[in-house]
Amino acid sequence: MILIGENIHVISKNVRNALINKNEDFIKELIQIQSTMDYIDLNVGPARGELSGVLSWLSKIVQENSKVGISFDSTNSKEIAEAIEFFSGDTFINSASSEEERLNNMTDIALKYGSNLIALTLSKDSGIPKTSDGRLEIAFEIYEKCLEKGISNEKLFFDPLVLPVCVDQGQGIETLNTLKMIKESFDPPVKTVIGLSNISNGCNKENRLLLNRVYATLAFGAGLDAVIVDARDLELIRILKMLENNSPKSEIDNLYVSLSEMMRDFSNLDDIDYDRSSKEQTDVIKTVRILLNKEIYTHSFTQI
């Protein structure tokens, strides 16, 4: 599992201010927090106006203060092309979509620098499809164009786009189904990636970590190859590494393994054995039921 840290994100007010003011000490602290990641996602949005040139500035700081790779995350391909020049490590380009100009620009950069390419199952005309079939259709469209350009399957990571469970609950399972379909539909296989924290956006703070950890477990079982995560959630990182190494050390670990295998094998949640006297295990099962759209989400779902 490839781990990509999400902690330098322009949507955060503190991060945005640090980027505008070129606060190098603040950015260095965030880089240190993400030192256990494989890559750091530098999400600078469109990188225009006050943020013009900030991606190149960030690239130099990461190069000088870390050994991790960079995921260059912007809709501005010109900014990415300029910033990647300053970096000699492994890279992702985040992200392409089915929009022709954006796809051409991003694939050109990825090819020139040997980068991995993240492609969103997103259409300029229809947005994010509601169904896994619709997202897979866009993935095939992007794949054909990437194949023509010479992007190898092992470098192509599809992001089926996670939506908040509290906004459109049924989309959680659609994204998981899309992950499985993408992993089964290409030969040789392509890769998959998600922005994990999106599943809990808008949810109450007390449940966000639990939702993220359980959804990551289900996505791992669905064939996830890479994940953009909050590097500060050390328990989430531990769970993912435990699943990857198949090395459970506790009853809760055994439950996470069982849930991952359930997703992998299309088996039934009701067949999962767990300790009903354990609040921790019961809360995990309640969370799975929410994420699989078997129970209606409320902010207090763990108390019901």
C-alpha cells in the first residue's frame, strides 16, 4: 500500500496562509509530520493569483528536507510542469480527468518525468457518475487515451472519487464497487487510489477517525493500491500496514482482517464473528453497516 500524506492542503486556512506568506518553518513542520509517508501530496488548487509559483517553492523545500516522494496536486498543469523540475525523487501527477486538454497536459508531464498519474473518474460534462458502471466507463475512456500516449498500466492510478457518507450515503459502497471493478477490468492491471478523508467530511469530529479507518479497511479488501491520508492518524497507518502484512496482534485486528476479506470475497457481513460485548468491536460493525448503506447515517450512529 502506497501512503500519500494529505497534510499540505490549500483548503486548510492555516496552510493557505503559510503558502501565501511563504512560511517555511510552518511547512517544514508539516513535512516532518509526514516523514513516514511514501509521498507528500502538495495540494495547491489552481495555484493562481497569490499562490502562483507556490508549487515550485514547496518542491524545493521538500527536496531539501525530506526523502519522500511528491504528489503534485493541482489543476494547473503549467505550475506542475515548472515545479517538478526542482525535484529529483519519485513523483505522482495529481490529477487528470476525461477532459481532453487537461488529460493531454497531465499525460505529457507524466511521460516526460516518468511520474505516476492519478486519473479521476470525472467528466467535465456529467461530473461524478452516481453508479460504479458510470465511473468505470470514464476510466475506460481515460485508459484508451493514456494507452495511445504511452502511459503504462503500472503508472496509471484511477481515483473513483470518495464522497462524504453524511451527504450521499449510498456513494460509499459505489466507490468500493468501482475499486473492485477497476482492478478486474484491465489487463495488465491498473492501480487505484482514493482520498480517504473525503468519506468523513462533514461528519462529527468524534466519528471521523473511526469512519476513515473502517473505510480504509474495506477499500483495502476491494483492491486499493494507494491512499491519500492524514499522516497524523497513526492508528490508521498501523491498521493499513497490519492488513498489508497480514499480521493481526489483537482481537480488533482480527476483525479488521475479517472485514477486509469479506470485501475481497463478496461475503456477507452477517457472517462476521465479533465480540458483541466489546464496544470497540461493536462500533466498528456499526460503522461498516453505515458505510455499506445498511443503516441510515446519523451523527450519533455509534450511540444507537
